[in-house]
Amino acid sequence: MKTVAAYCLAALAEIAGCFSFWAYLRQGASPWLLLPGLVALSLFAFLLTLADSPAAGRAYAAYGGIYIAASLFWLWGMESVRPDRWDLAGAAFCLVGTCLILFGPRPA
């Protein structure tokens, strides 16, 4: 559960950090918004190190599905765009992959 919590918090930090650049470059927001964005991206990188995985690549691969689902929540909650059935189906498919990577049996 610690890993799933770390992934959820990492996704929020990554999306917020990346959105600060989006807002600055695409929406004309203040460049000062980049400072908390950089802090959020640093927090994102730190949080991924909390994943219970001996290999970074596996931790990042499993994180991908969480990131996709969190991005759709961001789309809906922060940008007021409701995900459609294809968004939701794609996210569900990715979360199945995340579960396979996280909880699949590993040879001893």
C-alpha cells in the first residue's frame, strides 16, 4: 500500500509541476508559477524512490498507469473537461497493467 500511496502522490506532484509549465507557456501565466512547479517536480522524483521495487524501470512502468488515471482526474477537476468513455476505458486498461506489474508473482 505504501507504494500505491507514493505513486498517487507522485502523480499529483508530477501533473501539478508539468501543468505549471503548460500554464506559463500556453496560457500566459506568470513565470513565477514555474518555481512551485519545479518544487513539485522534485517532490515527484523523490516520491518515486519510495516505491517498493528493487529496479527503477519496474517502478516507473507500474507508475505509468497511476499517472494516466490521475491525469484524467486532473482533466476533469482542474480543467473542467469530463473524460469520455474512451478515456476511462484506456485508463482502466492501463491500471490493469499496473496491477500486473505490482502484484504479479516474481520468481524467487
